[in-house]
Amino acid sequence: AWQRKADEIKERDNHLCQICIRNLYGTVSRLNSTNLSVHHAVPLKINYELRLDNSNLITLCGKHHEMAEKGEISLAEILNIIRQQDNMPPG
């Protein structure tokens, strides 16, 4: 179930880091499609029920995923970007 959901989120996010595409937090390449993973905005240990919820998931590159995990990118900012992505039409 997780792999299907991760693939769906990457597709929603056009297989691009959503921080890089917005040129935030030390972005080197805005169209960054390398070393991508899907990040849980609210960590699983805090709310496991949100593990497959689109409103809690975002595609990030390794650098920005690590920054998000450390809290160097605020939860509020990540959730705002996810809301923007969820309101976008597919494709």
C-alpha cells in the first residue's frame, strides 16, 4: 500500500522536489527529480493514521527531506505546499 501511495504522490508532484521547484532553502536545481522520496509532514510516530493520507505527504529530494526531518523547514510551510499540490488538477 505504501509503495502505491508513494508513487501516486510523486505523480501528483510531477516527480519533482516541491521545495526545489519553489526555489526555497538553498535550492541548487529548481527542476530536481533526483534522489526523491515521499515525506510524511506529520511523522508516523505522532499520527500513524495519516500514513497514507495525501494531505500529509510531499515529494522531496534528499537534502530537503533531511531538512524537513530536522525541523529546518517548518511543518506549516510543508502543509501549505501540500495543500497547493492537492488543489492542482492532475497532469
